Amino acid sequence: MSILSSTLSSNYSPQPRSTQEHHRDLYISVDSNAASHSRAHRRQFLLFQMASTMLSLASASASASSLSMHDTLKGKVKIGSNSLSTGFVKTKSFGRVSMSVAANVSRFEGITMAPPDPILGVSEAFRADTNDMKLNLGVGAYRTEELQPYVLDVVKKAENLMLQRGENKEYLPIEGLAAFNKATAELLFGADNPLLKEQRVATVQGLSGTGSLRLAAALIERYFPGAKVLISSPTWGNHKNIFNDARVPWSEYRYYDPKTVGLDFEGMIADIKDAPEGSFILLHGCAHNPTGIDPTPDQWEKIADVIQEKNHIPFFDVAYQGFASGSLDTDAASVRLFAARGMELFVAQSYSKNLGLYAERIGAMNVVCSSADAAVRVKSQLKRLARPMYSNPPIHGAKIVANVVGDPTLFKEWKAEMEMMAGRIKNVRQKLFDSLSAKDKSGKDWSFILKQIGMFSFTGLNKAQSENMTNKWHVYLTKDGRISLAGLSLAKCEYLADAIIDSFHNVS
Ligand code: PGU
């Protein structure tokens, strides 16, 4: 009785409920008349048994793949051709009593299992693999030649400085740390860029690249209703999630040409031209993810021409500044070219890769406006959007960036470390190409690997071939055939070449 009484509530009030809510609960009727107490006991017990039976059928069906959760929620449990109702069990004139069914069926039965993330899920699968030869080339995270995570020396030095100064942990303003915002805009546009003096850039600290993109997506959704974002085909997988979640419509423009394993420049220009006037064109500032193929400076000019002609708004995602070429300035050239034309543009930045601050979630959203007045208003709205989402950003990474960039010695050391990291990636790229060329007797041209830049190589392996890499060779990569060279060592290049050659030639 105690279990029953604790799960029964006698003051059910028939408030309007959604059909789904309605079906999530089971209602059973019990006798609330005190005079027929013992009869009511027996009836409650019987009803409880009936309910339990139905519930176990419902939960059994929920786990059986032949029946959808939707069917269960609709109150139907189908067994063979029979169908049982798990709805009301009523007896006339008795008060209805709501019964909580936590013992067998969760309120979350309607929540289906989400698929693993196509990139971060690869690391989870890698961790579960016990084979000694395993290699994680899934996530774009820099490893040393010993395949260990790397904390930059300048980061350690900046953190020591912070400890010595005994800095506090009070809330930052909504827009983030002022010293960080100044440093990040200067790194991006160049410290002497006139648009900074003219105060035409609205910069707010963001939750790394992803959070900054998401904030910008919220701004588009609110102030450009119906405007479309054009993203490259292919692109970093999370772009689609970000715009979907912000309810911003998007479509793709042609980018990668599998025939030439290069840029489909004509297709890209044609698709940008075809987009409705005033669309946002998402561009990877440098080191395009996943292809590693960037437009040439000449092509960037032509892209800017079309965007200007069509009154589109360029939206740069800069996640690899300094990491592609080893130079902060070279890697910002595309953004600076557009800014120099006096265009209004969006730029999301990330310090995950170039300062190795992955888990600190430090980045920024910059909106270049045509006037200082517009920049003040845009910034105020970015803050307004940020406040209910995360209130204000974290301080630690912002202080590291501000300290590194603000100290001439540390800044110089950072540049040297970035060159070292970019250099190591270039070395493994070369060694992988050499190993493939030496081992593959088919005459296939692997030189596209050398033409790609940045952290990744887009191998051209299809899904089945990528799966062979993992299942047979314990090499973990994303299913689009992208490998992160930042997770590869010179010592593992030959093994990887064997895996690629086998997968490419022996799996269709
Ligand atoms: N934009 C691009 C083009 C990226 O490649 C990434 C990271 C980001 C933004 C966001 O990085 P934040 O860490 O939020 O600053 N892409 C990596 C990291 C793993 C992931 O998917 O988040 C990658 O492996 O593609």
C-alpha cells in the first residue's frame, strides 16, 4: 500500500494538457469512498497490477526496435496483430487518480538516442579501442611527435604571470575582457587598420569559434529574418548544426571538385551569384576545413567582387589564423582584403588551435560596420543576445590571449611556437606523400596532399574506405575521408600510407 499510496495522487485536476503530456501519464481510477475502504484496497491493488503489466509491455515495446517510441506514446502497444490501450482504466463515478509511473516508464521515453557526433564521436570510439597501433586522426587537435597533447610554453608563462598577479575570478562584462577584445581585433585586422581607429568594429568575446558563430547566427535570425546563409560544400560539419539550431535557413555553394581534387571556382562563383541578394556567404578565412583547399589571392578578389555586386554580407570563420601558413598576417589576408574594400562583414575567431586553448573556449565575434554608430548598436544587440544564453564569457582564456599578445616577448615566442606547430604538420604532410608515392605501385597521383594546407588532408576516401581504415587498421578519421595531420607523427606515416593504399585499392 505504501508504494501505491506514494504513487497515487487523489487531487487530480483536469487541466488542459497537450496530447503528448496526456499520454505520458497513466491514469487509473480508484474508489475514494472511505466506507468501501477494503474493497477499494483490493481494486487499487488489481488496477496497480494491471497498470504494471501494461507498463512493462510498454517499456518492452519501447526497447524493441520494431516498435517506435511514437507508437508507445500514442498509447498503443502492438503485439502481433493485437493492440492494447495503455490509456485510461475507468470505473464510473470514482475520482480519477494520477499515478506516477517512474518505476517502469520514464517521462523521457519520448527522447530518442542522439547519434554520435561525426567529429567528437570519433575520439570517443578511439578511446574505446585497445589496439596498440590505433591512431586518432579525427579531431583537429595538435599533438607532439610523440602524439601527446601540447600546451604552448607561452600559455604556461602567461598562466604563471596570472598566478603571480593573483588575479580574481569576478564576472566579466557581457562583451568579455576589454584587453582581449582589443587584442583579438588587432590580430585579425592588423593593429594599424584604420577601421579600428574609426571604431567600426563591434567585437565581443565568444565561447570560442563555435559560440561566436552561434551568437552571429542568433543576430542573423533576429535582425535579418529569412536571410539565407550560404555554406561551402563540403564544410565543417557543425556549421549546419549551428544554423539549424538558430533557425537560420542555409544552402550550399559548390566548393570542392572531386575530379581535380581542387577548388570548383566557377561553381562557387555561379552559386554565390545565384543566391538571393543580401545573403550571408560563409567563408573559411584560411585552411578550409575539411578540404585544405583555399582560394588564391586572385580568386579571393573575384569572390569579393561577386559578393559586393550582389550586396551579400561576407561571414568569415577564422579558426586557424597562424596555423595554416605559420604567419598570423598571411592567414588573415582574405579578411583584410574584404575589409579594405569598405565592406561590412562578420568574422568569428577561435584560439583553440593557434594557442592550443581548445578547452578554454576562447574566441570572438567581430562585426565590421560602415559607421562607428552602427558598431555601437550592433555590439549592444550582441550583448543582449549573449546575456540570456550564457550571461558572460569565461575569463581564463581571455587573460591568456591578452597577456600573450600584450607582452612583446611572449608575442614573439608565440609566433615561433606557431611556426613550429605549422612546420611539424608540413613535415608529416610531406612524409605521408613520400610514403604513399613510394609504396603505391598503381601510379596514382597523390600530389593533391601537398597542395592542401592547414591541419587536415582530404584524402578522397569514401565512407566504406574510411570505415576500413578504422575497422581494419585502427586509424580513426571522419567518415568524409578527412584526416587530421596534426594527430600524425613522422613515425606513423608509413603505417598510415599502408592503411590508405589498402583502403583505396581494396575497398570500393
Ligand atoms: N570553425 C571551423 C572551420 C573549425 O574547424 C572549428 C573546429 C571551429 C570553427 C570551432 O572550434 P572551437 O573549438 O569552437 O573554436 N573544428 C575542429 C574541432 C572539433 C570540432 O568539430 O569542434 C575539427 O576537428 O573540425
